[in-house]
Amino acid sequence: MLPGVEPALGIADRTLGRIGALEARLARNDAEIAAAQEVRYRVFYEELGAKSNRLEALDRRDADQFDAACDHILVFDHALPGPEHDRIVGTYRLLKEEGAALAGGFYSQDEFDLGSLIRRHPDKRFLELGRSCVLPQYRSKRTIEALWQGIWAYVLHHDIDVMAGCASFHGTVPAAHAEALSFLAHNFRAEPDYDVSALPSRYRAMDMVPCEAINAKSAFLRMPPLIKGYLRLGARIGDGCVIDHDFETVDVFIVLPVKEIKQRYISYYSGDAGRFAA
């Protein structure tokens, strides 16, 4: 970990979420971060076809310079045999502004102008969400709920005001997702105060299909589960998409002010999260 960046004090050793045998908590040491990186490699590189460099291929880990500055939410399945680090079935990477300052910025700033959003809201605390990853056999409502129990406890503990970050469509051809991207552009754009644009050098238009030609049900069904989940919470989408050739994805920007999270989800997560975040 980077000097001066420690796991969240007072919360690092606690359970942040629990559903049956699934437990969500923060990674407690470098070995657990390495185990999470191995899970990410299995999903992003082996399953989804991201391009690995020689070192990543040798280590079989998805790792970059931001990992040391982040907190890592892990979901363990305690019904599995073996040591605890072999029971990690899902992970999320959380980067606060303090960590971003030490890491040289936020991960998503290579694609989107997140800096301008932060400068417009100097009184608010931002949290970047990234590297969402769940093993195929655990892609269920229970695992996602355990992850979000953990994230919500973390948000409460750190008084986070705004969550943001990239979310992805598979492949590098925006036109292949024309209906879904256009549906987002026409119906879920962020309000001007929270809008974020793709960097000019990487900007690709999302509104490829006229609003009247979109089948809303079809468009929603074609979206990745992660993006649908964000929308259900109340998230909005930035301006333009970006092609990530390393990860073979089309990325959109998600912005979710905590005050905009729909009340039913706050009520659902708040009971346990309030206890876990204390």
C-alpha cells in the first residue's frame, strides 16, 4: 500500500455485510489484495478477453498503480473449503479523494473529466467505484446485495456525498450497443450540476438512435447488469462514451449523488449498514 494510505481506520476489521455464508469486508493486507487481483484476472482477462501484458500474464493478476491507494471490498463465501483468501468470490475497488491525491488522480480521469465535477463541488466528498468483479457462478442477487451492503456501510462511515466511476459494455464498437447507449443518452443524462463529459480526444457520441425509434424494454434488457443496477439506485450517465481497447469495452460514466439514491434502497440497506458502519 502507498505510504500514508491505510485501510479505513475503525472499519477495516469489521464485517460490512452478510447474507448467509457470504460476508463482505475490506481487504486487510496485501495478500488479500493480491487474491482479489487474481479474481479480477480470471474474469477480465480469461473470461472477457482483456489484453494482458507480459507481467500480468505471468502473475495472473489484474493490478495497476491505483490498487495501493484504494480500499478493496471483498465478498467471501465461507461455505467454501480452504484458506480465507481462496474464498473470495467478488470484489469492488473504492478510491477516496485522499487516495487519488497520492495516486496521481482517479482511474476514470483517463477517460472522463471527473476533475471538473469535483471542482464544482468543493464541499462534497467523492468516492470512485471501479473494478466491479464477481465470479460467474456467484452472479446472483445475493452476491450483489452483499457487495452493496459493504459499499453502503463504507459510504456511511466516510460521509461520502457522491459515488462515481466507469461502467462498461462488452466489445469496442459503440454501434453494437446503439439502442442501449441511445436510451441512456435520452433518458438518464446527469443534471448539468453533476454532468461529466468524456475527454475530447476519446469522446464517442451515445445518441445514435432517435428517441422515438427506441424500444425501452429492449434497450434495458441489452444493458449489462451492473449498469442496470446503478440505474435502479438512481444513478445518472455522463456525456459520451469511451472505447477502452485494453479491456475491450465501451465505457460510460456513472454519477450517483448519495442524496439521489432511491429511498427504498436506503431503507433496505440502512439497517445492517448503519450497524456495520458504526
